[in-house]
Amino acid sequence: MLTLSDRLAAEGYAVEVARDGETGLARARAGNWDLLILDVMLPRRSGFDVCRELRARGDETPVLMLTARGQVADRVVGLKLGADDYLTKPFEMAELLARVEARLRRRGTAPAPAGPLRHGDLELDPRRAEVRCRGQLVELSARELSLLEYFLRHPGATLSREELLREVWGYDALVSTRTVDVHVAWLRRKLEQDPKQPRLIVTLHGLGYKLAD
């Protein structure tokens, strides 16, 4: 959950991480939380077990369940145990953030919206899901938008394909590294003045990519 916690922290949330269900249950019972994100496949105790125990004790903290299982039966089990929402991996990070914000907004605890991200003549407004390059509105897919946002939040950093897969495609996404190359190529076609000689998103051979300083 480390990469997910980093992304949530970057959005302005205060985050604590427990790496197994037993620890998670103890922390959940000891603290006063606005939202719990539970992975079903936690060691020692599953997310289902943690949610069941909390609800049995009368804890009504909102729970968002994450799982690699896509069967309807698993979703029904989670919801019947008292989970408030359910997201199947791999998922769009933007969708998870939207669900977190929506859940917290109902409790009046959502952080202030983040402002637009700017880099030279490129601007991305996460709230509006809009991108402008050299003053022109650019249409991007949800995945392209998430990928570009990650680059903009890490200007000048060397980003490996593996890191991009974890952060943009979901921390357990089962897709090939070629997928990253394809999406970077699509971004270049839409944002670079000369996609064959990119100056914005550059390749670091053997290492990955970076958003040029």
C-alpha cells in the first residue's frame, strides 16, 4: 500500500499504513479515522475479517474495499459486511481518488481541491480533467490524463516503467511494460511539437522516462 499512500498524501490527505489485517484492525480501533481503505487480500486477517470485526463493535467509519477479485459474489460479501464502497484492481487511480473524495465530502472532511499543475506551456487541471498545451485544449483519455499527471507531479525525476505501472495503472496492475511505452507515445503525439524528437517527455534508455526540466 506504500505507493497508494504516497499518492493520497500528495493529494493532501493524512495517511497511515498497516501492512497486515491484524495491525490494521488494532489501528482502526485505536484511532479516529475519516475513512478506511482495506485490501481484501491482507495477510494475517483479510479485509473482510477486519470490516466484519469493526462493524460488530459498532464502528461506523466509512470503508472502501480493494480487491483483485471481480466476481459479483465477492462484492456482495464485502457490502453485506458493512463496506461502503468497493473497487476492483487494477483500477484507475483517478477513480479511487474520486471515490475517496466523494466519501469524505459526505462527512465534511475532504481536503481543499488541488490547483492546476503547470510545466512551461503545459497545464493540467485535475479537478476539471482538462489539459491545455500552448493555450490549446487537448483531449486525453483517462489513462493518458493519469499518466501525464504523474509526470507533472514528478518533474525532472527518472521514472521507471515499473514505477509508472504501479502508480498509474494501480499498484498490482498485471500489464506489460510495453503498455507504458504505448501510452507515452500517445502523449507525445498530442503534446510534443515534434513527437519524433520529444523535448517534453524524454526517454532515458535502460531507465525509463522523465518530464524534462
